[in-house]
Amino acid sequence: MAEKKIEKLYYSISEVSEISQLKQYVLRYWETEFPMLHPKKNRAGNRSYRQSDIDTILKIKDLLYNQKYTIEGARAKLKAGNVDVPTSDADTLRYRKLVKSIKKELQSLLKSLDS
């Protein structure tokens, strides 16, 4: 029988670190520098990142590492709101979502065939 996997709403800092290819201390530092990056914290104080937080991190990473903005310049560019997710990261995110939706449809079809 097909295994059901629930799409995650929240990601831990270690998962976001792996996705973004950034160290955890960099993510924590960016929280202090970019007010739009503010993941929720649970009772234990652990950060819980949403997909929108990950998108923001990828935008910041592109501005700082690829486009060579300073932190102040990247902050201003993000506030202006005319920044897109870099093509390679945007494609990766789009394909992941597409694969997840295809998987859900296939699981639904399999379930209807088993009935």
C-alpha cells in the first residue's frame, strides 16, 4: 500500500540550513539584520520556518552572494519588494511542489483502485 506523506508546514533550522546550503549561525545572524525574516519560535525556543521564510532566505542569499549587495543594500532591495527568487532556486522549489502534487494524485488514484 502507498505510504502517505504529509507536506510540512514548518521546517527546523537544520532543515533550512540544508535546503539553503547555509550554516545555522548565518541564518540566526540574518534574523538580526533583516526584519522581514522572523521565524516563529516554539515554547522551547526552537525556530520554525515556513516556506515563505525559506523563500526570503533564498532571496537574501542571492542578493548577498551572487549579486554582491551589502547587507544594507540587500535590506533596502527587499523592502522595495522587487526581488525574485533566483532562477535555479525558483526552479528547484517549483519542481519540488510539482512532484509533491503528482505524488498526491498518484496516491489518490492508487487508493481509488484499491477500493
